[in-house]
Amino acid sequence: MRYPQGCGLTAERRAFRERIRMEAAGMFAAGQDNAAVAKELRVSVRSVRRRRRSWQEGGRQTLHSKGPAARPEPNGALFAVLEQEPAKGPVAHGRPDQAWTLARIKTLIGRRFHRTLTLSAIARMLRRHGGSHQVPARRAIERDEDTVAGWVKETWPRVKGPRRRSAAGSSSRTKPVSRWALPRFP
């Protein structure tokens, strides 16, 4: 099931699920068994058992939604402050070079905001705010275009290696040649 904007349920779906849980609470109070509640509400018996246990421990209020299970996405206020930190440069944050990586941004967020985000959440946040991992905002001062051009022409072809020749064989790594490619003997 895909959710709108990639996060959580719609308001209508949340209200529907809340209504189902409250109906289940009424059925629990009426003394109906788990199978009857599951059949009536069209949910699994396992889910009914879990809800009944929760209802018995704390009553009707324990069946109310506690919000989304996932951590909330980083908000705009966090990003506004975070945007100023990388502008100072990695050297200002104790890094020896001018490169920002997702791991370094994760460390920065942890130190500055005392929050832990996954690398994919950081990448999504950066993409959402127009960031790109491929194009830097400005070129490094130390960059020498002649050296880069020479490396691409001379060193890269040696490092890359020659292209593999196409030859008859199998695409399977475990089976070198198909049995149909071998000659048949009578």
C-alpha cells in the first residue's frame, strides 16, 4: 500500500482505524469472543487478541492511536539551521578536506542537534530541499584543471582496464557452457 507523500496514512484512514478500535472496545465490554469480533470488524484474530490484551490492561484509552510508528521526518526548522553549518565548510568542523558526505552530515546532526537520522533520511531531506550529491555549489579552490584532464587521459584508462571480449558462453557463473552448445554424439 502506498501512502500519500510517502509517509503515514491519510486522515480518513487514520479516523477509520480509530473507529474500528473503538468498536472493538465496545464488543470486548459486551463479552464477545475474539473470533466473533475479528469476523465482524474484518480484521485478524491475532490483532483482536493484541487489542483485547491492551484493553484489559488499561481500558478504552489504551486503544487510541499513539501516532506514527516511524520517527518523524526532519522538519524545515532543523534544515534551516543545518543549511548554515555546511556553509562554514568541513574544515571548520574538524575535517581535513573540503568534502561533505552523508556520514559526515549525520555526525554533524548528531553533534549539533542530538538527533540520529539514517543516511537515507538525510539523503531524502537534502533532495527535498534541492540538494544534489553530484554537483557541488562551488568548485574547490585547490582544483587544477590541467592535472584533472591529464589524469582522465592517461591514468584512468590504465586503472579502468581493457573491455572484456565477447565470447560464446553462458551468462551463468556456475555453469560455464550450456549443454546445447556442446556437440552431440550418437
